[in-house]
Amino acid sequence: MDKLTEAKWRVDRSLFFSAMRETLREGYTWPHFFKDLIAGVTVGIIAIPLAMALAIASGVPPQYGLYTAVVAGFVIALLGGSRLNISGPTAAFVVLLLPVTQTYGLGGLSLCTFMAGVILVVLAVSGLGGLVRYVPYSVTIGFTAGIGVVIFGLQLPDFLGLKLTFSSLHFHEKMGQVFSSIFHSSFSHLNWIETSIGAVTLLSFIGWLKLKTPIPAHLVALFVGTVFSLLLQNLFPTAEIATIATRFHYEMHGISGVGIPPFLPEWVWP
């Protein structure tokens, strides 16, 4: 091995576990552990339902969001170079993953994810990833705003408690179907219980942000929305409130059930 190859090998090897090795070298004490534990619990309470929500929005059962959050969390924490990070599914990819899932299924989704990972590695090794700094700011803002609009539209049926099965992959046709279901039925298709739960959760999130407290607004909104839904369930026992258990079921290893399967995931080949 020549000197140049040996030096490159040492640099590449130093990239792995760099954050963990740096932390251990500086000294990791019990106070550090308790601070990390509190941060992990706080983020986990928010990240777990968020991961399930983004999986559902991407057209797959909620457990796949959990698999992604758990596996990626361990891998990034162990192999990554950043000492502070939050990993898991991101809303930006919902717009891209939903049509892939609807067209090619879980196998196609796995293949696209693998291809994206290969592209990221190639960009990192070749140094081409640095070109992202030359992307105009207006393009980034426009792309992000467009994603926000699409996700907002896709979440309207669940927010309003509508039982819709979209007949098209195109956004404008989906929105036409949503508004047609709302107005042509004179709002009779709306589930007012679920709409009120969504509204209370959203308003508590927006209101808490204005208080500017160190407690995350996501955590408060999740707590308020959950308590409010339990309260409505007690006040209206016959009310139909959709949950993970009522909307999703599984059948694995000859066992069927509702909600999140208590098994490790099965590999689905493209």
C-alpha cells in the first residue's frame, strides 16, 4: 500500500464512529447521560407518532415509519460525524414516495431508497455534494413551499374525517375529489368529532409557539390532542374516532391482528 492510499484509507476510516469516539475521548459522564436521556425521551415522544404519520402519508402502514426511525437512528448515531442530530422520516419525501408506493409497492419503494442512498454516497465521495451551495435560495423556498401545500392537501381528508379512496395520482384531481365530497354533500360526510380533535391539536400547537417556552410545541400539541380525544371518547362512547388499531391491520407468520405488528419486519424484494 503506497503512502497516498494509506493516508486516504486512514481518513476514510476516521469518518466512521467519529462523533462517538470524540465524545468518549473528551469524557462521557453520568450528567451527560441523563441530559441525553431526557433529550432522547422528549424527541422520541414526538418522533414516534411523526414517523407513523409520515409513513401513512407515504401510502404504507405505520410500522414502516417506526422501522425507519429506529434503524436510521441507531445507524446515524453510531456511524455519523455529528454529535447532535435528529434522524427519522422527513415530510419532504412524502410527495416523492407516495406515487412510488402506489405504483410499484413496497419493493419499488425499497429499491428507490437504495438507489437514493447510492447517489448520496457517490456525491459524498466525489465531492459533488458541495454543489448544493449554489442552488438559488428562491428554488429551495419554492420547493419547500410546494411540498407544504401538497402535504396540507393530502392531510385534509384525515383532518376532516372523510372516508375517501383517491381515484387518481394527480394532486389537483385529488383536491377536486376532496372539495367535491365536502360541498356536494353539504358537509354531511364530515366527521365532526375527528375534525374537532384535529382543530384542537393544531390550535394548541400554534398557540404554544407564541408563548416561546423551552417546552416543544409538538409535545404540548400531542398531549392536548390525545387528552381531548380521550375526553370525547368518554362523552360520546358511540362516536367513530379513527386510530391506528381501527385503520390498520397486519397478517404475518400466519398471525393476523390490528395496529402495529409485534414482529420484526419481513424483507420485501423489488
